[in-house]
Amino acid sequence: MEDLTKSQLILLTLFVSFVTSIATGIVTVTLLEQAPVAVTQTVNRVVERTVERIVPGETKTTVREVVVTNDDLVAKIVAENKGAVVEIGVIQKEEPLGRIGEEKVVPGHEQVVLGTGVVVDLSGIVVISKVALSSVTTGMEARFSDNTKAVVTLVDFSHPSLAVLKINSFDAKKMSHIGLASRSLQLGEPLVGLGYHAGRLAVEVGRVVAMEDATNASSTPFAKSDVGSPWPVLSSKGSLVGFNMEDRSIVSSVEIIRLVDESKTLLRGTEERKSGSETASVGGAIPTHANRANP
């Protein structure tokens, strides 16, 4: 040993360690094979836990799936759009004593309900079933879901199924409207009917149950629903897709958009004529005063 160099001593030490480790492994395996099962399981368990502590486990991401039920969806649609659905009525009239044949509107008098309308534009345009209005053209008011009321006037009665009204002094910041879907209805599409029944806001859930090819000039496919009331019908996303009629046929939102655009044109024309007549009246009054000042 004394004759060995430093390098040889290191190599000898490594060799002895190697032989010792092999011998230890052989002895351990032999003992495990001869040991009872309980001892073997204990040793394996200790080894596994030791490895788990040394080697970090895989990071697991837990994904929670939130299921939105149909009832929750309907409740959300109603909450977001009830402010734009109005009950249209006519203010009850009375015949003043001593003036037979003449009628006057009594402010704040009992309202006779005509039907359900829906605000579809920021300017306060309301669409309602033409059958609901019958022959009423004046003295109407709209009642909102919060029981506030506003006077409405008739704008267009030319459509075969719908009438267009306008809320006077409509404030878009305080009152809401429902956006119109610019697409056609699909067979089987879910619908949410929203309207008034016996003075209270109510809801009906249904579907588009039939589709037929267009037979009118608008080329709009004819659709029928299983919603029973003449109310506006909304999609599952809360947009207005049509107006359900008394016979359960649906006037689509595409046709309503066309009707609203025509009504806006009528309103602009009325405003321009009104403005022109006022200007002419003021302009005609100026020479009269001038003549009086200079006879």
C-alpha cells in the first residue's frame, strides 16, 4: 500500500466501492426474495414515497363546466328586455254633460288595454299587432313595466299585419329598446314571447314549428310558431326576431326593419312639412308689421 501512488489509491478506492455496492445489491435482492410479503410491501412503499418527494408531480388543471339551463336563459332575456315591452291602451273617454255627441280625453282616467307593443328604435318607435288596435287611431298611451306612462301617436297603419306608433318625448337614456335581428328565422329555432296578460308582464317559450316559401312581395319566408299570444318574439340571444300574430304566424324582423325605415321616412317628411309651414307663417307676418309701421 505504501508503494502505491496517489492516483492508484484513488482508483483502488473506487474499485472497492464498486464491488461493495454490487455485493450490497445482491445481498439486498436475496434478502427481499426470502423476506415475508409484508416486509417487501413496506420497503416498496418507502421507496415510492421517497421518489415522490424527490420528483415533482405533474401540474393538473381543473376545468369546471358551468351549465346554463334554459330557465336561466329565459329569465335573463326577460330581465334585459322587459323595459322595452309596453302595454298599449286607449284612455277611456266620457261624454261631458250638456255637450252631446262630443268626447274629450280625461287625463289620468282608466285605460282600456289594446295589446302589447315593443319599442324597436332609439326614437321611440313602437310596433304592435294591427288587429289589437282595431279602429283606434288617437288617444293612446303606453305603459311600461315600471308603470310609467307616455302618450303615443299613430305613424303608419298601412302594413297588413302591423301598426307603427311613436312615443312622444321618448328619452332613450331612461327607456330601453330591443335590437332587431337582421336575419331570417330558422325551423326549430327557440323563441321567447314577451308581453302583457291581464295587466301583468308574462312570458311564453316556444319554437318555429313551420316554414314555407315566401308568397309576398318582400320575399320573406313565412314562419309559424307555437307561441299562443300576439307578442314580440325574441331569440335565445335576446334580439327581436319577429312579431307573433293572432294566427301564430310570425312577421320576421327583416320585414319589421323595412317597416321601421319607412315609418322614419314618414316622420321626417311630417317634420319637414311642419317646419316649412311654421317658416312660411313667420315669413308672411314680417311684411304685415312693416306695412303697419309704414302706411
